[in-house]
Amino acid sequence: MQSGEYITHRLMVGIIRDICAERGIAFSSLSDDWVLELTKDGMTKRVVGYSFSINDSASALIAKDKVAAHLLLQRASIPSVPHALLRPKVSDAQKTALQKWDKIVVKPLDGTGGHGIKLVAHPDEAVEYVESTDIPAWAASPFIDIEREIRFVLLDQEPLIVYEKQAVMVDGLKMFNLGKGAVPQDIEPSSELLMQAARAQAALGLRLSAVDIVETMDGEYQVLEVNSGFMMEHYMRHSEQNKQRAIEAYNRIISAVMGE
């Protein structure tokens, strides 16, 4: 099943094909370029959508689950944006968890790209919105006035790419998703922020991930989410320099995937 944001003629496919050709790795494509196979010395690895066969399946599923990821980050004493589970029909216990928040952001539990996000002012409004859909599970979080959001693309807790997302306003929400129009700006993060991102990756048991950290208006830094599968299509299309950085990152990722 194909899931995640679909972009026709993904740049990633051609980049990986070229890297494989340069390094003697057999490359094949299936399912309209959604499944890629990389084979060398009798070993085959795959890329499905934007996920490489480098993270174990349990860790990847935990990262996809915004509530589970928050709970593991919380247990590791890593500051993160609270997320609570909502399943239609929403129970009284689930609804009670929302009552301590002034405004509530609801989004699909395993959604990506900023799709389905809604800002509401009351738990009853959150419940009404969630129960009006056929989506089986949602994550609710307190509305946080965010100053900026930073993405860390990490491999084995080392940074490949780090950039700030310059936001746009969509339906009263400050959106930091590049697919919604936000603009990437590469930055050199502080050692403290890099450590926070690396700790988040390690806490979820991931080798490859994109960790999003937000800075609140109060100057606090919290992990918003950790993505085990992530795209760089919009990032690459912003500039030729960004594309070259992404090519370098994919080279390092493929080396790790193939055990080179």
C-alpha cells in the first residue's frame, strides 16, 4: 500500500539510481517507483516510499505513532510536545485529558505533511471533529505558540542536514510543513540542540530519522515529532545547493543501508 505524500517524478528516485550506478549497486524499481530495490554481493535492501530498510520495524512504527513517540521521549526525560490519544468514539477518559489545555490541536495519529490538522478551542469541538471522520485514531496536543521549527536529519545520531522551517499561515495555524509553503533555511545548530535531537533518535531506537524540534515563544525547545520515513523533495526543489546537500545525505544513507 502506498502511503505518504505522493509527488510525481520524485527526485529521490533518480538520485538513488545514479548513486547505485556509480557504486556498482544493482537498482530496480517497482510499483510506479514507490518500491526501490538495491542489490550488491547477494544482499538486497529496499526503499519503500521514503523509508529505508535501516530502522527496525517496531522502532519505525513507534516513530509513526505520535502518542507512543511522546511517551517514550517523556520516559527518557527529553522535553517533547504532549500528545494524547483519541479514538472514535471518544471516551470520557480521553476527553478529560484535553480539559487542561486552553486550545487543542488535533491531527491524525500517524499522519504526515500537515494534512488533517485542526485547531479547536474546546474538547467538545475536538471530539466533534474527530468523530465526523472515518480516521480510526487521532493525536491531540496543546496549542503552542511556536517561534520556529528546526529539522534534524540524523544518521546514527550524526547530522546530515539541519534546517529551520520558515512558516506560513494556513487556516489560522502557523504551518511549518514545506509541502504547505514553508521555506527551508539551512542552519548550524547549537551543540545542545543537536544533543537533544540525537537523544530523541536514540530513545526511539532509530538509526535514520528526521527529528523536528520547536522553539516556543518562551524560548523553550521541545521535540515535536520524530520521523523514521521522511521526504526531502520540497527541500531539494528549493535550491541547487539544497539538492547537492541531499545527494550527499543519500550517499551516506545508502552506505549505511548497504553496510559499506
